[in-house]
Amino acid sequence: MNHKTGSLLASMMFFEYFIWGAWYVTMGTYMGTHLQATGVEIGAAYSALAIATMISPFFVGMIADRFFAAQKIMGVLHLLGAVLLFLATKITDSAVFYWVILGYSLLYMPTIALSNSVAFSQMTDPGKQFPWIRVFGTLGWIVAGVLIGQLGIEKTASTFYMAAAVSVGLGLLSFVLPNTPPNGADSSASKAIGTEAFVLFKEKPYLIFFIAAILVCIPLSFYYGFANPFLNEMNFENAASKMTLGQVSEAVFILAIPFLFNRIGVKNMLLLGMTAWILRYIFFAYGDAGSNTWMLYAGIVLHGICYDFFFVTGYMYTEKKAGAKIKNAAQGLFTFATYGVGMFIGTWFSGYIVDLYKTGETHNWLNIWYVPAYIAMGVLLYFLLFFKEKK
């Protein structure tokens, strides 16, 4: 892979995740401020991405991979997505806003897989080269959050305008990316969601892990949907900027995984991740913008352990259990179950809980954060008791 190609792929990843970080993190705050949305309505908007995650494998596997060059269809999707992001700012009704976000999510989510396809097709050694390209995606998310916080726009429609403008830019850039022609593979619906990997459920340890992975997405949904509204309600200044510490933490802790995975074992790695979930929500429950500000920072920084030690480790564990023959199907199934099914359940449930503890114009965040903490604790106990994997 030459320098020019590497630069194009790095730019692609940077803009791909900049777009996501620009509108997704602060959407709950925007909806509460401008649409007077309830918790359930905010949760529903976040569930749109989970629905798109479940549908996008069919689009990519059964249509895009068979008939279109990946970079061209990615360009079209981003240009159409920019229109919907702009349109979202003109909506004043939460119900209509949901459908616009759902439409946008259905356009955006396939571009994740398509961008990966474009990148992998140009690599001579994906194992070494892909992490260095993908890290620009994390950098893009961080830069988006820092810009939003520094410009003071996290409660405004400007976040969507920013995402739309970059979406236009990436849409145009996509047409000059290295050509990635369709592979012509004939993919069935069952293959698109990785049903070949169902054979893994015959092994009890993996089945126990798989159920835990779906359940832990419920506390994850509380963070994604309501951390930014919570921090703003706590008068935590420049919340969007400071939340990018979670991505910095994610980038740092991911480096530790290869060293720990074979040393302390997958069970201990996953238990550390789940313990971090419990601690995060305890910190949020008792944190404030005064003497306990450090707790808010701690809850954000723990994102690296929460995400990496459970989900990244989970992907690695899935790949080791699946083997070379069905590893792609297994990864697809894991994504479908967690970011699709698990997050769909979690987004609706978290919205219901936030509404349950609404007090006038504010919320009883102590009781709200207890809920995901207890769920994470229950998942940890379930996993501790039933997961018995040979080293």
C-alpha cells in the first residue's frame, strides 16, 4: 500500500467517524432542548441505529457486494445522508424526527462495512496495516467532540449541519477512493446475518457469553443515549469535548488487550469490563459539577475499559472460537446480536427509565444510574457463576 492510498484511506476513516461523533453523542441533548422530547422518544431515536445495524448486513451482503463498487455506493449513501441530516434540523416534532433519523441510520450504517471493505482491499498485510488506518476513525470522533464543545454548539442544530457538511465531503471523496469492485458473491439472507455461526451455540461457554453480551448492551445504551443530557443537566461545562476522553481511553486500553488476553484469560478480561460498567454508573450516580467532579471524569474515562475489555475482547474471543472457516459469519452474528438486538432493547428500556425518574424539568439521576449499575451487576454475577471456559 503506497503513501497516497494510505492517506486516502486514513482520510476516509477520519471523516466516516467524525460524522457519527458529530450528531450521535449530543442528539439526546438536542432533542430535549429543541423538541421537548421525552426519555422514551430519545431512546427511540437511538434505537434507529440499532435497527439499521440489523438491516445493513442484508443490504451490504445481498446488494452492495454483488452489484456495485463499494466506494461508489458509499459516496451515494453519504450524499443522500447529508440531505437527511440537514432535514433533521427542520423538524419540530419528535415522532417525525425519529423517522428522519431512522432513514439516515439506514443510509449510514452500511458505510461502516463498505469503508472497511475499501480499506481491506488495498492492504497487503491487514493485520498490521488496518489498525493504523482505523485509528484515524477514533481520531475523527474525538475531533468532532472537541470542536462541538469548544464552539459551544452541543445544544444546537449546528451539530447536524457540521455532520451534513462533512458527509457531503466524504461523499465526494468516496468517488476518488481506490476502486473496490463487487465480488459477485451470492449471499442469502441467512448468510448475511451469520447464521452459519449458530454452530458455536453448541458450546455452552460461548452461549453463556453471547447472552451476557446482549444483556450488557442495556447499560451501554444508558451511556450512549443519556450521558450527554445528564452532564449538561449537571452543568458540566463543555460536556461534549470532555466526553472524548472516553475515546482517548478506548484507544489507550485497546493497546493492553493483546498483552492481557493470553495472560489473564478471556473470563477475567470480560469480568474486568463488566466491573468497570458497575463503577462507571456508581460514579455517575454520585458525581456532580462541584466537589465530586472527579467522579464524572472517572465515569467517562472508564469507557475504555468498559468497551475494550468486553466488546473488543468479545470479538477476539468470538474469532478464536469460530476458527478461520466461519469467523466472518461469527463476527457478523455477534454484531447483529449486540449492536442490533441488544442495543434495540437497551435504547427503549433506558428511555422508559429516564422518564420514570423525571422530576419537573430535571431528573433523579441517582435512581436512573442505579438501574444500569444493577443490571451490570446482575450480568456479572450470571457470567461469574455460569461461564466456565478452558484456558
